[in-house]
Amino acid sequence: MRLLRFGGILLLGLVVAPLAEGRGSRLEGQVSPGPLAKPHAELEGTLKCTKCHGGGNAGMKERCLSCHKDIGWLAERNRGFHGGRATKAATCASCHPDHAGLDFPMVKWPDGSAERFDHLRAGWELEQSHAELKCEECHVTKLQVSPASRLTARKTGTGWTGLETGCTDCHEDIHRGALGKSADCVKCHDAGKWTVTPGFDHDTTGYALDGKHEKVKCDDCHLAQSLRPKPDGRGHLVPVYQPVPHESCADCHADVHKGQFGPTCTDCHTTVDWKRIDRDRFNHDKTKYPLRAKHAAVKCVDCHGNFSTPALKKPAFATCGACHKDAHNKTATLAGQVVDCEKCHNVSGFTPSTYTVAQHRTSKYALEGKHQTVKCTSCHGQAATPALAARWGTSKVILRPAFARCLDCHADDHGGQLAAQPDKGECADCHKVDGWTPSTYDRVRHGRLKLALEGRHADVECRACHGTDRKSLPPIATPARLGKATFLFKVPEIECTACHVDPHEGRFAARGARPKVQGCAACHDTRVFTPSTAGIDAHKDFGFALNGAHRATPCAACHKELERRPPGRRSSLVRAGSTFGVLRLEAKKTCVDCHETVHGTQFDARKDKGACDACHGEDAFVPATTFNHDRDATFKLRGGHEGVPCNRCHPSDLTSTDPKRLIYRPVQGKCESCHGKESK
């Protein structure tokens, strides 16, 4: 008798000794340690011990697998718990002891119980919703589809073997094989909710979902009647996942436009909202009204609203007034007829108006000159009062402003200075529409005033005399009353000396020492101040007529102050800063006022006091053309005396430094005074 170990239990029994070769085994003795568990109940009995124990060279593990072929099948393929390395190295009895009674459990769970068993030991980890299931929910006969299930010796109870890891081994393939093998389920699904497909991205297909397509149920597209899905053996329609036509929206959606805009819906619509038109895609040129300029920026809803009515789907567009309110309240007319907006505007913008200068010429006021370049709004302003605004419409633009007078549009830039004129200061009297300057008021018209423009005055700018900024002239006393133009019409300066320096210090003025009726104009004109216009013939008006050689004598030869004038032209205006010497031009009427007598005092005793012109003319000093020897002397020239040079009878004055000075008086009239010496 020996002690036998069965699992972790010591048994006392007889030794089963082998029989002689060829004779089989012989049973030396046997004692059962206890009844077998219910699953092995059919092996109960002393004659059946050898089915599991002893007998030949086969170990107990081989005898277990000879009965539990399903376990052997898994172990050979390294599958399941029994295919693990640690389990394959262990003995069966280490986990499955027996002989402890009918109700003794045959499985000694590594983690204490089936509920605590780490399923990863079986080669398949339980995750997500699988981890929440009870063991018996999966380990049922109907799910035992593995070949091992056909090898099991188990007749009743929970079967721990025979399950496969494929999704469709346990779950129904609702795609009915349309997407391939069941193992491909994990490409889209996980062990969480079946309706969620975290592994699937529709963008990886040929048709990415965006906009409202993202919220569409799969069956709405993949069970569509247009795809003609076919039923499976149980009558369920099999979704069509590929191929699914998607090149055109019309593959799924009805064309509500019935081909009017072509087959490509995306030219107008997006998947965000069917009623939201994509302005970047929609080509309005396909309609009867192409959008141009500012119309291209208008929101669709501004014209079409929500497309809810035929009038909104296809609004009227024949005239601008079909969409736009008449902003001019029917005051925009041509030839007396109210016209549509397009006559004066275009879609590029309400301003500027397209109403041309040429068109304006057909109105009551033709645009000429600079009026042609004036902005419309400069004349056609906006109504300032509610009453006017109501008349001219929402634009408030006054289309027919007053235009009879310039002052209807233009302010009086002259401060009312000309209001008393017959034309009441009408601008057109001095200006024209070609330009405000120069004025049309010319020198001819100025000649009708107190001061005619002549000579250099005709070249002077108007503002040089009439403007507040005039230079070198006295300032204007009342600049505030001149208006925006700062132009004084009635200047106080009329006399020459009011503007120009008088170098004569008033001697020739009306109340001067030597007054002249014409004043400065008696000797000067407006072309140039020098030379004087007082000519040779006019000199007699100054008390000394110029005759003979005097006519060729320069003025400065008699009027020495003229020699002191500096050269060059200088301004004579009173505030120009130029200085002028005093030109008194005193009168000199006798010869000796200018000429030194060469005769000394020889003729002082004469009645005429030795007046030069008694003997000399003004053509030349010699000969003495007015002297008559027979008349003016006591010795008459007769015979041989005629033609004798004067110095033959009148000797040189040795007392004078002038060698040409002769002694005319006293001279002896006797013959011997000249001829006596010759007779001797």
C-alpha cells in the first residue's frame, strides 16, 4: 500500500502494478478518496479509475486531453486560456481537482472566481460594453461557433470554450456583408455603442460630409430607393455603401429648377443650407438679369427674400423702379416726362450721375466754360427744410435750382459794392463762365471812369490798385466791407500824386507856385516818367521858348538838378521806398542866367544893359547875327571896311584871361587910330 497524491490530496490506496509484458496491468489495490464531481459522475466506480489514473505510460494530463479534446485543440493552437504558456506548463489537476463530492466545483479560478477572472488571460481583453456583461451572457451554446465547441465532452452547464473573437461571431452583421468580412467591423466600430463609429471618417471616402450632410442618418442615403437595395435571406434590405453615386447633387436630390441652371447645384447652393446661396459660386449671368457693379454686392435676401413666393423667386427687373423707390418723387424728368433711374444713374453707384454735359445743354440751362467741370452737388444741393424734402423726395436733391442770375448760386464776393448798379452787381457783367479771372472789365470800359487806363497803367493788374493786398500804395481804409474778393471798386486815388512821389513838391499842382491845368500830365504820360513829354515847342509855356541852338541843348544843361538823379528805373509809388531829389526846375529867362558874358562890362552903359540878344542870335554865338554896325555903332562900314574881320579893328583885351575876348568899346573911330602907323 502506498500514499498517492491526487492534486493537493493524499490518498491511501493500493498500488496498481503493471502486468507482465503482453499481459496488461494488474491491479495491486485501490481505495477511492471520495466521490467524483457531478461532471465526472459517469466515471465513478473502481473499475473506471484507469480512465484518468494509471494505465500504460500515458500521464494524467494526456488522459484528460483525450477526453477534453476541445482543450487540446485550443492548446495546440495557442489559443484561449489553455493555450497560454503558463497554463500549458501546469498540470490539469492544479486547476481542476476532483473526488471532493458531487457538488465540488471542477474549476479553481486563478483570480478566485469566474466574475473576477482576468479575461486577458484568455487572450481577449474585455473592454467598454463587453466589460459590463455577465459571463453567461456570452458563454452560451448559441455563440459557441468555434470548431472546439464540436470537440467538447461537456453535455450541460456553462461552456467556457467554443467562442470566437470576430464581431459577427456574436453580433448580427447589419451590413449583410456589404462592407466585407466581419473582422472589418473594428475599422468603424468599437466595443462601445454600436451606433457610434469612432473609427470611421467619411472624409476617407470619395465624398466628405459637411454642412447638413453631417446630420443625415446613414440609411437615408444608403437605403435610398434610387440605389435599389436588395433584401437578405431574412427580408432585410441590405444598405448600399459602395458604389454610391455622388458626382452630382441630382444623384440624391430632385432638381427643383428642372435643369434651368445646369446640373451642378454647387454653383449656387452649399450643404450648410439649401436656401442660402453661395455668392462666390452662383453665376447670376445665367439668369435674365446679370449682376453688375454694386448689384454684385447686394445680399440675395434683399431682392429674393426667402424665395417663398414666385414674385421673390423671380422678381421684376425691367426698370429700376421695380425694385427701387423713386428717390426724386417724380421730379426727375426729361422733355417733361418722368424717367427711370437708369437715365441718369448706373449700377456702378448712384453718384456721380451719368447725366452728361451734352445732355445738360438740352435743359433750360446749358453748361458752359467751367460750369462743365463743376460737381453736380455744387448746384443741385439737398433740401434743407422738411417741406422741400417732401417735394424733392428721399434724395432731397433739388433738381431745378434757380439759375436766372449768377447770384442765385454764387455769393456776392464784393460785399454789395455794386448793388446800386443798374444790373445790381450781376457777376456776368465783369466775369464769364470760362473762368472767374481775368475780369472782362477792360481798359475801354475803364476809360469811361474818372481814370482811364493808358500807357503802363494798362499793364497793371487790377488788384495792384483795387486789392487790399496792393503793394507800395496807401492801405484801403475799409477792407471789411469788400467781401470775399477783398476788391475795392471806388478807389480814392485818382490824382497822380496820390500814388506816385512828386519830385516837384507840388510846384506844378493846381495850387502850386507854377500851376499847370493838367498837373503831371502837362509834362509826363503814363508810358514812362522820363523823359518828360514837355517838348521843345511846349517850353514856351514855361516862359522861355527854345529857339536855335537851344532846341538841341539837353535839359540837364540848363536844369542841373537833373544830373543828380541816379541811373536806372525805380518805382515811384509812394510806399516803394525809393528816394528822389527835388526837381524844382526854376525859370531862367536871360542869357546871363545860363551863359557867362565874354565882353565884361563893355556894354553895361547901353540902354539894354548889354543884352546878348541885341547882337547874337540863338542859332550860334558867332557870328553876331543880330548886330548891325551901321545901325548899332557910331562908325558905319563903307567901302574897304566891309568884310574886314572884327579883330583887325577891335584889339584883344590883354587884361582878360580869355584870348578871344576883344575890346569893342571904347574904340576910336578916326582913321589914324587904325591907319596912322601904316601911312608912316
